[in-house]
Amino acid sequence: MNSNPPPPDLSGLDPAKLPIHIAIIMDGNGRWAKRRLLNRVKGHEKGADTVRTVVRTCRQIGIHFLTLYAFSTENWQRPKVEVSALMTLLKKYIVSEKNELHQQNIRINVLGEMESLPADVRTALNDIISLTRNNAAMTVNLALSYGGRAEIVKMVREIALEVQAGRLAPEAIDAGLVARHLYTGTMPDPDLLIRTSGEMRISNFLLWQIAYAEIFVTPTLWPDFDREEFLAILRQYQARERRFGKIPEASPPQ
Ligand code: FPP
């Protein structure tokens, strides 16, 4: 975050109806690079620029929570060179953005198995997490070594241990308790889930939390995703009717 970007064009956006929590599956870095006959890593590098743009835009318009799917539990199976390049890129991003993110009152948080990340990446993450822990304008969750099923398994184990120890009655287990044992804890669920690159999949992302999220899939590859398209999705989101399984209140009886 080096230069001061112009304020985003908020025309057509209702500030009172913005999503509180946006989650993004950042897909298509590899294809972006392949189309240009470049190494896949170049796609991830360009993707990191998009991360900057989206974080800035969210902060400018007043989004409270942004969750980015940066590395899944399945991504460990990619070639070693790509995994290692992604880890290096991640560390570079954290180190170079740290001060700006802190100045912008942004809290950085990690969702996932942090203990499986390389030691230097963990150190950089712990550093930015503790530096920004009291920041309140916006929380950016980096989903790293994250898998929705593994998160659910972790939650079940924690709750089972509580029951086994006699500290929790099975009847006391409810949706709120389950949510508190997920990585997102007391954060509100995502209102909006965006996936780039056109794939119609959830890919093991926030399986519990996206129960009522509005889903938008764009064919744009993540490195090409820009502020204008992001704001256009927000306008479409505001035009949707969120019913949470209920009947719209305004509709007349049939
Ligand atoms: C998916 O594209 C993207 C990833 C697995 C990594 C996402 C990483 C970044 C956007 C950059 C670094 C992140 C931060 C937070 C600075 P893909 O490789 O699966 O693309 P493909 O489906 O076209 O092959």
C-alpha cells in the first residue's frame, strides 16, 4: 500500500446496505499466467496486487470483515516450487504491507492450521497479528492452510472433549456454541461470497459460515479482478433480496 488511491466511485451504493463480511475465493492466478506463457508464480504475484486493491477498497467503503482464501489444505499437494513461491510471496506481502495495514487500523487474523506453515512465515504472521490485534476499523482474515472440513473436525473434537470432561451437557450444544469453536469465533458470517475465474464450486471454504451468504461467481481471473468489478458486484448484492429461508415480508398473501 504505497500510493494513496483515489476514493472509489460509490455512486449507486447504499452505505446502509453494505455487506458486513465479504469472503473471496481468489481463483485463476495459474490460468492468468498460462495465457501469457508465464510461470504460474507470476500469476500469484499479480494476484497479490489484486489483494492490495480489494483490501484498500473494502477499508475505504467501510466493510468490517474480509476473508481471503489464500491457501487451502489441499494446496500443499501442489509442486514444491509453487508452494514455496506462494509462502515467500505471502511473507513478502505481510512484511511490505504491515505498517500501512496498521496505520489503516486494520486487524490481521489467520484462519487455518498456522502450525503447518513454514517457521519464517509463522513468525511474520505472529508479528502482524500481535501488532494489529487491537485495530478495529476492519478485520482481514487470511485463510491459510485452511479447509472447511478440517475446521469442522477441530470444532467437533473440542466440543467432544468438553462433554467428556463433564463441563458441557450435550443438550447445551447449539449453533452459537458450534460457531464459537470455528476459526471465525464470534465474527458474523459472510453476507457475500465472491469466486473469481468462473468455477461453480465452494472448494471446502467456510462450509458452516456461508449458510446464507449471497454467492457471486465471475469469469474474471483473480489477477484481472479490479475495483470497478468489485463495486459492480456490491451493487448487484444490494439489489438482491435476502430472505434467510423466510417469505418476503412485503409480499401480499396469495
Ligand atoms: C488460486 O489460483 C490461488 C491460489 C491458490 C493462491 C492465492 C494467492 C494469492 C492471491 C497471492 C498471495 C496472497 C496474499 C494474501 C498476499 P490457482 O493457482 O488455483 O489458479 P488456476 O485455477 O488458474 O490454476
